[in-house]
Amino acid sequence: MKHLADRFNADHKEENQIIVGWKFADSHMNFKSIKRGTESGETCDLYITYEPLKEWELKKQLLLHEVIRLFNDEFPLIGPCSNPANLSPHADPIDNVGKIILYALSLEDREQKVYYSRWNHSAMGLKDQHLWCKAADRLAKKIIKVGCIDCVVSNASEKLKGDIQKLLDNDTAHYKEVKKQVGDQILKEFTDHHVQKPTERVFPAGAISATMEEGLYGITDGALILQHSIKDYKGVIDSEIKACKIYNHADKGSVDHVLTNPAQLLVPAAFGRLPDHSPQQKFLVWLKSEQGHKAISEFKINGVNSKRNQPYNGMVSQVSLPMALESNRETNTYMARVGIID
């Protein structure tokens, strides 16, 4: 948002009465600001967030005037260069996460951590859960098909083998229920014993540092990749901490790719009552214009354009969200504050 505010101010420097400011926050802070803003007057004029389900809930509560899909970011899947789980950059991300789970469940050390997760209600934490659930579901299908866990998970714990075999031996249960229960057992074993969870609140920058320091797999904010020294954006990250590798990117051409992290522009309800000539409305019109699209597409970090922070489908459009989504999106974001600055 700082980049967009600076570009707007530069484009309107002749109109020195219009100055767009910005405030650093994450999505959780933004949602709290929107909810309390009507009473406290602390609300900002515009927000960028990454959590469609919560955004939809605010819309239902009539706290938002508009929700606009602004641009697409991503959650790359990263991990150690040694690649103990044998991930393939050409494989589907869900299959790669499945390989991570299989590797973890086969370890002799039943408490060895292999995946770092923020483990919270941030979009990154919820995306982790979405990936794990999808991967566990696929593994459950394979186990049910062959009729035993040993053919799919080598060296699984005796407890896990026993629990799953009981489910497989239940001839009266429906296939979908058995599949769900088998997947739940796999997921519980993995998350209870092989996922590294922070002991305090961690933002994406701290998460990627921990992932790299400890040689674990995990997902990260695509923009953070550009904040490290990079030999090859599609390959190895050479950070000051430790080298790791990107195994999966979001498909730039697919808005619904499992690793896509779409950013929404939230327009609070009070915004709709502002006159068309107000500074706030002028900024919103600019964001939707070709100049705004150009500013988004030219955004760089450390002089590098990720080629993924692109306007949504080349244009800004109204978002139509379903009543429920399978997963949420990333939280780290900025708030825009529009106002008159003397």
C-alpha cells in the first residue's frame, strides 16, 4: 500500500491538497479496525487484506461497502535443498505436501519436525491446514484402495497402523466416512508430532526465517522471497541464514490455484457515503484505473518484480464470494489512510 500511496501522490502532486498516507498492519488488525471504527472513529478509509472468508463475513454484517479483488500474490512451497522428502518441482503442490507427510510418518524419530507452520488463523496458517487436509485425503484414498496402510506409508507407528486398520475393517461404515476418518488419523499424527509450531505470535518474515534456520518445509509469502538474495527466483534462495529451495509456485494464469494468495481491497460502509469529489473516492477511482493497474504491475522489492503481483485478470473487478470457502489467505498487509494533510 505504501507503494500505491506514493505513486498516487506523485501522479497528483499538482493537487497538493490530496495526500494519501498509509499505516502498517496485518489483516487481523485491519478487521478489528473495521469493526470498531464506526464507534471509535479510528477506521481507515481503505484496507488491503488476504482472507476471503472473513471479508465475506464483514460484507454480510453490512460493514463493507465493496470488496474488490485487487491483485494476486502467492504462497510458494519451500524446503531444504537436501530435499529429504524427495519433492519434485514438476509435481502438483498437494502431491508434494503428501510426500512431506509420508516422509514424516516414516521417520524413526516419531517427534522429528519436518514442517514449519504459523499455526494460527492467519491466511498462511489456514492455507497450511488446507494443503494438509487435501494431501491427507489423497493418501486416505490410496490406503483404502489397497486395503492397508503399510503399502502406502512405510514404517508407520504401530498406533497409527492399528487405528487405521480398525477403520478399514469396519464393513458397515460408508466409504466417505471411512476416508474422512483415515485422513483425520493421518492428519492428527502429522500435526501432533511433525509440525513445528511457534510458541508466540509469528509474522511471515519470522516464519520464513524459522523454516530456513531449522531446515524444514513450509509455505511463505511470495513477496518475502524477494527480500532475500536470490540466485534464481524459481530455484535456490541464498539468504543470510541458510539456503533453501522453492518447490512449487502458484500458477500465474490461475486465480484458483491452490497456492494463489489473492489480495482484496476492502471499502468500509462509511466510504459509500462520501461524495464523488472527495480525496478518498479519487484514490479509489485511481486504483481501479489503468494508472493503478500499472502501479500494481510495476511494484518491485529490492529492484525485482516478481511478475506475480499483477492486477487481477488485468483489471480490477467486484468479488463475488461464496458463503463458505475451503481455505483463507495470507494476512500480512497494509492499511491505507486517506485524508487532508496540511
